Amino acid sequence: MKRRELIWILPALLLSFSACILGWSSPLPTGHESNEAGKAAPKPLYRDPIYDGAADPALVWDKLEKKWLMFYTDRRANVPGLDGVIWVHQTPINIAESSDGGATWRYRGSLKVPYGKPDYTFWAPEIVHAGQRYHMFLTVVPGTFRDWNAPREIIHLTSRNLKDWNFASSLQLASDRVIDPCVFHLPDGTWRLWYKNERDHSHIYYVDSKDLYHWSGGGPAITDRSGEGPKVFHWQGQYWMVTDVWHGLGVYHSSDAIHWVAQEENLLEQSGTIATDRSQGHHADVIVSGSRAFLFYFVHQKGADAQHNLVNPERRTVLQVTELHGQNGQLTCDRDRTTHVLLLPAQ
């Protein structure tokens, strides 16, 4: 066998071996990892059984249980009689799990946050693994509010098992109105945290740390437009950031994760054609698995997808997944195409 042929075959064999060990049912890809590898994801990918308001997904590989977990904001969409935006306050962080590589999910329970009071609000978790611990960065609103005029902070929690969490600190950031953390390891070994600063036109700001505990420096990172829910990842030889710009997802690329160039076209701005996925995509997570990248996002159930026999039908949101594609330095996706999902175990 020629050396060049061996280079292409080895990743496929490793992918197939991982799937067999974990009990996933997927065809063996040949050469490059196939877009048909993995199970076909349903639409919706996941619907929360408690409040029917799943949003802001954050996926993490559970190294102890050998399965993927998804932490998400659970808006209280099905609760009647909540005026204003009370329904997006006092929200828990709920958890779903997948044993088949991210194609199907089932409800697991709620995160027990060791911080705040019973009426506190929790949004948009971000989880990374480093130093034998999981680190969660979580948005906290100190109470339950009828409107958006409330302080918000980002706290740091740690855990060894993704179940039992300890409070580490409340981050001192650029203002008292900060939400939606995203944490990524820069090429020089520094940890960078991006977040939305609502006091400065809802621009994306950043702050740096060497150890995830002590944060300093920072300032504006994205100022060409307002946005929230930043997500940074490395794929196809460069860094990418997607942000929820309320007209789909804005896309930026970078050679160093510091200087960003905007992509002209947004992702998921145009409605899909398949039931439960026919409105704009919002606040996403991206998981890079081998040579593939998967975009997990949430969608409001509007128009034909709003079940009007339900309480508050248009408050309800579901989670969806699509595969990303890189072409000519741009990110694209086809939300109407069946997505075969295969998330490999994370390092």
C-alpha cells in the first residue's frame, strides 16, 4: 500500500473504530469523512419536555460517562400568565444527553447552580475542560424581571464530573450588563473569553487569562454591528466566530483569533422549508469533529410551526443541527438537507 493511500485510510479506520466502541450505527466513510457518516438527525433535534423553551445550547464531552451532554437555557415558554419578558427570566439550565454521537438527545435534568437565590435567572452556559476540571462560565441575572432593565454578570464554576459544581468567582468585566460568554484557547496558550457588553451598543468584548481564574486586559473585539452569543472555533486552517445578530448568524474569520474579518452572508437568515425549522436561527454552538463541523442552534416556532392549541405557541423554541461547509473562505450550511451527525469523543 502506498504511503499516500495510508494517510487517507487511517482517519476513516479510526472513525469507524470509535463508532463501534461507542455503539454508534454509522457507515464507514471512505477517504475523507463522509457527510453521510453518522445517524440522521431528526427535526427538531431536541424539544425540552419541561418548559418547551430550549435555547443557547452548549455541548461538552463527558469523559467519565463517555457520552455527549448538552447544557441549555430553558425559557419558561409554556407557563401561562407571565407578562413582559418574565418568561425568559428565572430560567434554569437544563441538560440533555446523547449516546449515539449527537444525533438524538434525551432530557437528563437541571443544573444545580451553587449561586444566587431561588428567583435568579441563568442564561447561556459555556463549558471547557482544562486542568482535570470542567470550567463553566454562566450568565446570571439577579432576580426575575418584567423588562430587560436589570444588571447581569458572568460567573465561573468548576466541576470534576459535570454534575457537582463549585462557585469560583464573579468576573469583573467591562460593565454591569454582560452576557453570553465564549471561552477559547489562543495559539499562544492564553485563554480568551468573549462576551456581549450591553452597555456599549451590544458589541462583542473580550478579556484574557492564563489560568481561567484570573482575568485582565481586554476591550472591544467586534464593533461593526451589534450581536450576542459569540462562538469561536478553529476549522479548516483558520479561526471562526459566529454571533447571533438577530438576522441569522453573523460570521467572522481570522488567522489568529484576534483580528476578525466579517463575512458578507449570514447563516440561517433565510427560513428553512422543513417543519419546526422555518424561522431564523439563533445563538449557536459549533462542534468540530474530525474534518467536519456541526452547528447547533435554536429556532422559534412561528407561523405554520406554532401549534396554536398550546399556551404561548410563539414563545416556544427547539434545537436544531446542520453541518457547516467551507468554500472559498466562507461558511455555508444547508438547513433543509438531512444532517448525519457523528460527534467523536473529545480529547
